[in-house]
Amino acid sequence: MQKFLEYREIEFVFLNESILNGAKELFRFGFHQADSLHIMSAIEGNAEFFLSTDDGLIKKGKKNESSLELKFFNPSEFIDKVK
């Protein structure tokens, strides 16, 4: 758990044109609208990881990790990874 807490950084990312345009692209590739906005907000905030309990989102995200430059995990996978 201590390693998990080391990753804890909070940054507020405000909706902007870059996020909206990127989300439109992700939506075209099959991500849901809200998921697209969340992913692009994470990218805009320079996040390294994206955590979700949505198995479909994680599966799509893992297929696109290299192009999105973001690692997708469900919370339990992430905790196992940082143990």
C-alpha cells in the first residue's frame, strides 16, 4: 500500500479545446464519450496510469496504450503491480 500512496499526486485539469478534440478522436475509435473525456484529461494532466473498474474500457485502453502513452489498469492490477 505504501508504494501505491507514493503515486498519489493530484492535479486539476480543466476542460479545454485540446481535450475536446482528442476525445472526439477517441470516440471515433470506439471509446464512449465520457471515457474519451476522462482519458484525454489524464493525458493532458501527464498521467502515467489510468485506473478503472470498467473491464471494457481497460481492454480497449490496453490495446491502445502505446499510442495513448498511458498505462491502463483496474485498481487491483495496479496495486499488485506496485507491491
